[in-house]
Amino acid sequence: MRIAYILFAMILLFGCSKEQPKFTPTDIHMYQKGYDDGCQTANGDYSKNHKLFNNDFDYHEGWFSGRRKCNHLGE
């Protein structure tokens, strides 16, 4: 279900551009992996795949999104 929300958010985010981006299952998987690691980090258990963070846009964006979204859970 979370993937559906992520896809919806990505569609809204890129909805105004003329050419719609094509998201592959790999893109979605890497975003989700980054999101989960970022969320885990926000909750006090540091988790980041540095190689993916530095080299994979979807993981990188997912990590920051997860960290932002889950940050309030630790408060």
C-alpha cells in the first residue's frame, strides 16, 4: 500500500512536465529501499547504503523522504 502512495506522490510531483517520466520496478524498489533506510535512521537506528546513496538517484531521494516523513515518530 505504501508503494501506491509513493507512486501517487511521484505522479503529482512530475505531473506538470511535458514528458512523463517512466518509472521501472527497479526505480520503485530502490526508492522504497532508500525510504525504509531513511525512516529507520530517523527512528534512531542509522541505516544507509553509502554506495547506493551516492550513485542511485531513487535510493538517494527515497532515503531523504523516509528520514523526513519518519522524523516526527521519534519526538
